[in-house]
Amino acid sequence: MTSETGTSRTAGDIRGYLLRQLNSALRRPEMHGAETALRLYFDALAFADRGEHAWAEDLSALRSREAFTPTGVTGAVERALGRKAADVMASVYAEIARRRAWLTVDNSLPEADHDRIRSRLPAWCAQDRSQSDVTAEFGEPSMLIGGSNPLYPKTLAYAAAHIGGPLIFFHLWNGRQPGTGSDDWPPEHPEPILLAARCGGARFIDGFIFTPTGTAMRAELAS
């Protein structure tokens, strides 16, 4: 099949299109088909890059880290948080995309600054924080997963300049606390609040550092 100009698109054109679509789907997963769409884009890019074996190894690694259940990464996130969260699910795929040089970030941090953020997470997450607290403390993120509307959950990602460095995630939530007897809408908070930061971890759950609110919500939803 030919294009309107009469010439077929090149392999590079097709790969570039897939990369743009993947990056859009990572940032707004619920608008693009959630985990199913991400898996399809990863399959296609792995094929284009002759990387099917590496992609299969990535999936195997997710399973061994308990980041992939019979219901995919979505299920592992629900197990960790006590609730489904498309932004958190997409952040797991963003980690793989970063290692594969498929992820486009808006900015990156010097290694020293990135390491400083990572080292501060346990103490910093000991208190409840808001989205404004995160950006005031650590600057604008390298990537926003989810929309900019403050009434909805989202994840902020911070990337080191070195592509092999781990992404640091701040998982933010807005809604109503479990057990309030009302629906999630309208949300309780004027902006999202931090449930957990996440970076690395031998097991998926090991990478989460929960705030007091995150710990309480996880316990309430699991009960």
C-alpha cells in the first residue's frame, strides 16, 4: 500500500510513529487502551528493533519481581496499593521503555541530584505530602503520567541523565477515603496527595515507600 504521495513509508517512519504512540499511551494510559495498548506497542517496537527476546526477558523479570500477575501489571499494582491505578501501571512500563531508549522525557536530572532525591525518600515520605510539595521540593518532573487536572490521580517521574539509572516515581491520588459512604466524586482534596514514592526494589512491593495516608489506605482497602 502506498501513501497519498505514492511512496511507501520507511521502516524509520513506522518506528517513529510507534515511539510517538507509545509515549502518548504511557502518559495517558486510560485514553489509549490502558495495559492492553501498552503491550501492543511494546510488541510492535520489539519486533521493529529485533528485540523480541529482550522484551520476553523483560516480561519474565516482571513476573519474577511479582510485578506481573495473571491480570498483568494492573493486578500487581492493585495487590500493592489495594486499588487499581492506571498511572502506576504505566509507570512500570515506562521503566522498561527507559531502559530500551524508547521513552522520551521532558527533562532529566544530574546524577548527583537524582541520587539525592532517592536517598531522601524514606524520611521525606514519613509525612503526608501533596503534589505541590513534591514539585516545590524536587522541581518539575521528567514525565507526567495522567492528566494535569488536579482532581485526578497521577504519577510524577524523575529521570537521571544516565539512561540506565532508575526512574523515581511519586504516586499521587485524589478521591474520597474508603468507608466515607460516598462515591469518589467530587474528590476530598484540591490537589492530589502522595500515597507512595517508588524506585527500584528487588520485589515490586519493595520499591514502594508509603506515606502515612498511603499506608492507611492500603490497610483499609485490603481489609
